[in-house]
Amino acid sequence: MLWWQKKIFLTGSSSGGILNREPLGLMKENKKEIKNPLFGLLFSQFIGAFNDNAWKIMVFTLATRALIQDGMDKETFEYASQIKATLALLVFLIPMLLFSFPAGAIADRVSKRSMIIVMKALEVVLLAAGAFSLFFMPTNLFFAYAVLGLMGMQSALFSPAKYGILPQILPYEKLAKGNGLIEMWTMIAIIAGTGLGPLMLIFDKEGTRPDLSFTGPLALMILSMAGLAASFLVPKVNPVKEEGTGFINTIKDAGNSIYRDRVLLLAVLGTVFFWLNISLLGQNVLVYAKGLVQHLERGELYQGVPPASYGVGIAIGALLGGKISGDRIEYGLIPLGAIGFAAMSLVLGIVQPLMAGTVITLIMLGISSGMVVVPLQSLVQWRAPHDQKGAIIGLVNAFNIFGMIIGSVAASAMAVMGLNLEKTLVISALLVVAATIWSVKLLPEALTRLLFIILTNTFYKIRIVGEENIPKEGAALIVSNHLSATDAFFVMAAIDRPIRFVMSDKHFNKWWFRPFALAMDAIPVPFDEDSSSVQKALRGVNKHLKRGHLVCLFPEGNVSRTGMLQPFREELKEIMNRRSCPIIPIYLDRVWGTIFSPKGGRYIPRRPQNIPHPMTVIIGRPLSDEATTSEVRRVIRKLGSEAWLMRNEDEEPIFQHFIRSVFRAPWKTVLIDEQGEKRSRIITLSAAINLARKLKKQAPGEEIVGIMLPTSFDGIAANLAVTMSGRCAVNVRYGKDMQSILHILEKSKVRTIITSKSLLEAKNIGLPQHIRCVFVENLIDQLSGFKLFTAAVAGLTLPKKILDRMIGSVKAPSPASPLTIIFTSGATALPKGVVLSHFNVSSNVEGVSQVVPSTGLKDRLLHALPLSHALGYMTMWLGLNHSLPFVLVPNPANASFVAKAVRDYKVSMLWTTPSLLKIYLEQVPPEAFGSLKFVLTGGEKLPQKLAEEFHDKFGITPVEGYGCAECSAVISTNTLDIRLPGVYQAGSQKGSVGQPLPGVRVKIVDPATFKEVACGESGLLIAKGPNIMLHYLDNPEMTRESIRDGWYITQDIATQDDHDFITLLDRKERFIKSNEKWIPLSAIEEALHHLAREKWQSFALTLLKDQFIGDKIAIVHTVDEKTVAALLEEANRHELLSPFCLKEENFFQVEKLPHSPAGKIDFSQLGRLVLLKDRA
């Protein structure tokens, strides 16, 4: 077979008919996984393709020697060469055509492996005959042509077995790759055979020694023996048909199968056109190549270069096609490759370049052809019925051979008509253009899909999980979250079936997008018009579903601009409720914050840290047609949590994100310290490296290091130094009593602590003698310029391993390694050590960064929470890793310092606690907070009265978040509402603690049974996600009690509505029963404040346990006796308070309510105060 006549490839569609993704025909003894099932087939095919092309080029070379020796002019030479090429082609193709019909039927009735072995043996015999003919009759080519014809027969019989066996030994997801490998190695063999064929006749010295011409086929015969041996390594497979139905019936059945499948029929027609054009153009190129070398010395040796160049291109194109296809059959390659084919054909026909240009053009032409070959071949192999694969392959081969014959005869006919080679090439190119236009018209959606997939995969590295959940045929409604303008392309990249997207008519009708939307057969919906217009448009969805299509909709309606899952639009919920097909839920992860997600300053500006940027498409199991929209929403959130957990596989230690940001913008300000000095990223990194080197000398080998520093530059640098050196940081809360400090040091087994002498003296802290102190006093002032410079150079240029040795890393941390031990506030008991990993905190940082309502590049966050506090620690990494500069405030209770910092540095975000918010409300003038745009509180419940008073004074309403140390700080949060022209998205809800963070899954369950309660009902809040702690420090029993099946049990009672907003009621232990109802103490606290008309927080409640009379409410307060007396009178008439019969003995006056260092009520100390006063 000549280089353009390789045995032919078949098509189909991925839109249906695929019921099984496993290898279909392995014998029982071969069911075990075979490491290299393709090796024997690849090797034997390589030898066969090499021998085919080497022999054919030998015959063509021998046949055209006489033409060169006769000294013909150019036109006569071209004409005679066309006739010789046509003769060789017909001699080969006619037997191939005749035997293609029975070949398929035979391949289905016997083991394809047996067929391959027999055909390889026949190849040995035929090449031996070729050598014999040239040995005895070197100048008579009759027998050489006869061998060529017999090889056409052998090729016809071999082809259905070779391609038909692939689906029997490979699963679906490896089929495209397998075809790509076969095409690549076949093309390499074609290149070698075409290029070396003339060289193998070197011993006959260009015909001067014809008695040695036989050495060429003799060498090929020896190679064919190696191919025969390799064929025995092909895995054994079963015949696909046990009984025959007769030759005629077999061919008829195969034809009917093709005719019934419209896509397969169109694909067959496409391959016929393709190979007709290949034959027409290819024969002209062979003659053209012969003309290029006609007058060169020893030019015969170079005539195989242009055809070999085409083979190189096909090998590259096949490999590229397999790479792009991945684990699927990418039919969009067909029109894309056809466009390239047409373009290069026109270049060849019109420009007619010299040798170098011809080689380049043919390589590009081959690449385009190879990209077409892979999907065509793979689709037919998999789409054809299992028991008809061989027959269909054989029949389609016959059709394609017929097309090649027409192409070859047409080339000769044009020569007979007197058309020169230039005109013939142009006509061939125009036919290719016509075929390309036809293919693009037939598959516009496939081409559009592929173009976007290529662009998507350029910027993103997409991981697809759950691909098997997409049905291979039949209707389904795909429902996905919506975070960027390119979400539809991500869905297209994940699913190898055509998808019809429901979209707003505004996007559909944009001039630049409309052609693509039409090509994808998208369904425009005029959401802004009257309901009748919307309903009319939505009927198109039902039409497509009834036809068995996949329809995708984004039920949120618009891209989320808050980073949270938005409420589902009522119109789209109606589609979901009315459909009669399964719903396929999809979650798109890691899309937010990239260059294609919403901008306009609605999130922390950032760019992908890696190109391509990793992202995940996770596809859930089909939901029944009875699934409600609430269930769909819950499943999408579940998939989101699973997707975030998968990030652990390619995550890195948390500090690596900061180092990468330093490399991108070393002089950018990362923080403003307590002295008002701006500190850049590179200075911060340099200080951390120098401190880490200090630790290397003073704490060698220690894996846990304590830090007792305020929220300051030194505190940030110390945490960076400890983390970068592979250690676990324990930020010790120094505002507590000495007993708590000693408890933390003892539990965490800290032997070395980074602190400052001034802090120890100011707080009168005396550390145990066995604790080694590493003192840092104004760290930046202790470092010389040279030390800062060398540390900066080391941090930016040294490989990680060398930098680790330099700073004395005790180990190379992984994402699962302990990052920090956060001790709980001890508000209800002794502080517990919570061990958090790099991945725990990093995932929480990423989740918060997705919903933080940053409004511009100049935004700044006031960081006033202690680093020993979970939220304070997480906020530190948020600022370091996400270019959010923060202003450091060592003492958050210093209202004047906070006011000055907010005013002087134009702080736009304040994160604090309600108790601290009360201090600011009382002591900060309104103008000082004029730059604030977002105030977030946490750590305790935000009273509505306090929120209203703060808004009345400062003109900004604080919102509430919720979390705990065990969940790396944040579980849920409110954010700013989004108001833009034509867009409103609620980011907050009055009285709630917001929606769960992206990646965090929340359930409200019955405290006794742990069964999920109905939407809106109260119950115990449990959370699951990548932010859940590793364990409690040295307390496995408590860890088992707190974490069940990955769910953290918060001990908080809450409700959740159908938009996922969580309303926190109170701690489980802070409920008291009244009239068969459980009342949260927080509700009683709010009622007392309202009745007393006192500012928050003048009352704090706890329960006194009494085994005889039950729980007794203890009201700790700071008001006078007169206020208490008036309050008691009103309380007895109050609906909520009257059942408790409050008396003076329930009230306990204190000068000041006890608070933790983070500013919230210390309930353990509050309980002790009550016990002391009660006994007194």
C-alpha cells in the first residue's frame, strides 16, 4: 500500500450505543490485567507497515527508472508517472477491495488473534515470493506487481482483525490512546519504509546491477519473520460470532447497521470523501516528489522524503489526537483536522514549494490527517455492534478503497485530459476544501466544543471525577454550580456527548458569542420578559429532552458574585420539577478567582498560581426523576465538599503559596506593623528565614515550638519561621491566668518558645526553667542589611532542599503534616489542643478568600485578633497568601489605637468579636470608621440590638460569621450583598451566621438519633470538609466523640433554611426547658437587655446544676440594684421570661464580666464566679 493508502478508518458518534466500557472479548484466561496488551500488536503492525511501504516504493522505483533513463520532458514525465502510479495503485487496491467484503465476516467468526497470526505468516510467504521473482527475473516486473496485488489481499484480510481486536483488549477510556499509539507507530513505520525503501535497493546501484535487486525484498522477508513471532504475543480473544449467517447476509446486516445509525452513516461518507481526497492528492504529491528529484544526482534516494514527511506529520497528529482525546473519543478533532487538511492542501496546490517547503507543508498536512484518523477509527470500533465489528470494518474498508480508486483514476483522467500537475493539485485542494466545509457543517457543535476545550486545557488542568455517571444514551438534565463565564466549557470538557445549554438571551445574543451558541444549539431564555415568553422558551428544553439529548442548566441563573451557591431561579426550578428524566449533578471546583470568573472588585484579586491552573469537575450519580430541587441543592453541596477534599492530592505546604507570591511581587506591601511601618513580602520572608536559622542553633531537632508574641510583625515572622522549618507552631495565649499558660505548655510538650523580654515583664509571666526562650525584640532592627539581602536571595533562588538545609528544617512537611496546635478558649472547660494540618488551614483560607468581599486592590484588613485565636491565625495566612494587606493591632481592646489605625491606613475590613464591637461602639467616633466597608464578627453570637446600634452610629451593618478552632476557624459566614445593574445577590441574612464556606458541608440533625431534620427545623449542627481538624492533642477518646464519619459535632443548636443560611440558637448546654420547649439562654439574654434598655453586654447567663430542683438560671450582670428591681417587675409580665419566675437570687452583680483574650465571654470563669457568690 502506498503511503496515502493505509488501511482505512471508520467513524461513529459518542452520543449513544456505548453500554460497556470494559474490554469486550478477552478469553477467560486473559481476564487478568495484562500489563502490555498492545505490545505484540504494535510490533507486528510496525513490521507489517514498514514492509508494505518499503515493497511498494521499491516497485514504484523499479517501474519509473525507465522513464528517467529515457530523458523525457517535464510534462511527459508527469503524465507517464501518473499512469505508472495509477497502475500500481489499481493492482494493489482491486484485490484489497474484493477481499474486504469477506474479510470482515471472517474476522467476526474466528479469533482475531488467529487471523493476525495467519496473515503475518502469509506476509512472510509473499515477501519470499517477491525476492524469488527479482532474483530470477529482475527486469520483468509482472510477478512483482502480482506480489503487490496479493499483498493488497493480505492487507484486506488483516485490517478488520487488527482494528477490530482493539475494543476486545482495551477498555473504552483507553481506546483513543490505543488508536493513537497504533497510528503513531504505524506512521513511524511508514516513514521508515517509504524513506528506506529506495535505499534497500542500493546494492543494484540504480539498476546497473539488476541481479542484486532481490536483496531488498529478502531483507523485508527476514523482518516479517520477527513480526510473525511478535503476533503470538497478542492477547487471546474469543470470536464474536459463534455461527455464521452466510456471506451475503453478513454484508447485508453490516450495511443495515450502518444505515440505521445516521451518525455512523455520515461518518462512513466522511471517510470515503477523506480517502478519495487523500488518494487524489497523494498520488499527485508522489508524482510531484518524483519531479523534484528528477534532475538531482542520486535523486532516486531522495524521492521518499516528501512522502516520509507526510508520515512524520501523521505520527505527530495521531499522538496529538490521542493526547487531546485523553480517556474519551474526541469527535471534535474531525472538523478541526479537516480545516488544517484543507489549508495545507491549498498551500501545496497554489504555492507548489520546493523541497524544503514541500516537506514542511506535508508535515502539517500529516498532522491534520492524523488528528482526523484517531477519532474516526476509535468511534467506529466502539460504536459498531459487538458481533458485527469485523464485518462493518471490512465493509467500510471496501467503501474507502472504492473512494481511493476513484481518486486515483481521477488523477490519471486529469493527466489524460492534458491538465498539468499544477492544475491537478489545485483541483485536488479545492475538493478537500469542499469536503472540509461539509464536515464543519455537519459537526459545528463538535468543532466549537473542541476549540473551547483546547483553550480551556491551555489555561486549566482539568481533572474529571465520576465520568461514568453520564449516560451514554438517552435524556438527562445536567445541573451545575455557576462560578465563571466559562463554566459551560468546563462542562463540555467533562462530557463526551453533545450538550444543549440553557442560557440567558442576553448572553446568547451577544455578537461575539452568538455564532458559538448557535453551533452548540443552545436554548436562549428571556428571563427579563413576561412569564409567557419564558415558558415558551423553556418548552425547547422539553423538546430536547424528549429527543434523548443532554440539557445543561445553571439553576442559579447568574454567575455567583459572592462565591456562594445562590438560590435557584423559580423558572429553572420549574424545569427541574417537571422533567421526566434523571438529573446529573455537577460541581465545578477551583474556578473562582481565575481570569474568567467575575471581576469588578468583588473578591480578592488574584491570578492562577500555576499555568495550567488545576481544577476539578466532579459528576455525581444520577438522581431519580422524583428528586426535589432541595435534594439537588444538597447533593451539589456534597459534591463540593468532596471536590475540596480532593485538593489534598495536589496541595503543598501552606507557606509555599507565600513564597510564590514573594517571587511574583517581592516589594509589594504585605502588612503594616504596629509601629506604622510598611513591610514588603521580601522583607517579611527575609526576617522569617533569619529567625529560622536562629532556631536551627537554639532548638535543633524540635518539631514543636511555642510562640508567645502579640499580633505584630515579630509574631508573623515567628510563625513563618517555625512553619518553613518544618515545625508545628503553638501560639500561647498569654492573656489568660498562669495556670492556663502552664497547661498549654505542658500539653503541647513545648521546650522552646519564641517571645520577647518586654512582653514577659509587662504581663508578669514567669516561665518554667526547662523552657528555652528565643527572644526577639524588634526583630527587623536586629538584622543587618547584609543578612536581609542574603536571606532574600536565598528565599528567591535556592532550590527547596538547599533552603531547607540552610534554615535547619526538621522535616519536609506534607499537606497532611501538623501545622499548628490551637488551644480552645477554655470558655466552658480547660483549653483543649486542636491539631490542624497545612491542608486544614489552607483549605479554610481558600474558602474564606472566595467569599471575602474585597472591593479593590487598595483594600486593607485590620488584623487585631490574637494569633493564638483560630480566626486570628487563619487571617494571618489569608493576608500572606492572597495579597490582602493587613494592619496589625497588638491589643484589640485599645479602641483609640484601633480607631487611629483604621483612619490613618484607610482600613476597609474589620473582623472582630461582638464584645470588642461594643467597646468600639462606645469609644470610637463615627468619622474614624469612615473607610470601613465590611465588618464581620465571630466567636460569639451577635445581638441584633448591638448590630442596630453600630449601624446607627457608623452607617454600616456588621454581619456575623461562625466557626471554631476544630474547623480551622470558619464554618460559615455572611458577606456583602451584590448590587449591580440588573444583578442582586444576597450575601447576608439578618440574624444568621451566613452560608457554609465553599467546600464545607453542614447538616442539622436530631441530637439523639443524628438523623437530618427537615429544612427550617432546629437541631444539632454538624460540619464536614477539608477544614476539620486532625485530632485533639493526646486525646483520642474525645476525638472519637467529636468526629464521626468525618463529621465534626459542634455542640451548637441551629436551623438552616432552603437557601443554606444558618441561624445559630445557642450552645447545646445553654438551653433550659420551659413549657415543654427548650429555650436558648442567648434569647433570654437579649430579652433582658431589651427590657432593661441596657447596652450590650450587661447580662450574661449560665446554669447552676442542682440535682434536686433542676437547672437554675444564674444572671451575671453589671447594672445597679434599681435596674434589677425594675427588670423583675417587667420580667413577670414578659412572655418569654415569666415562666422562669425570676427572683433576686437569680441575679449576681459583678464589676466587670469576664472575657477571653479574643474578647468573648469566658463562661468557665463566669461559672466559677457564680459558684463563689452563690456559696457566699
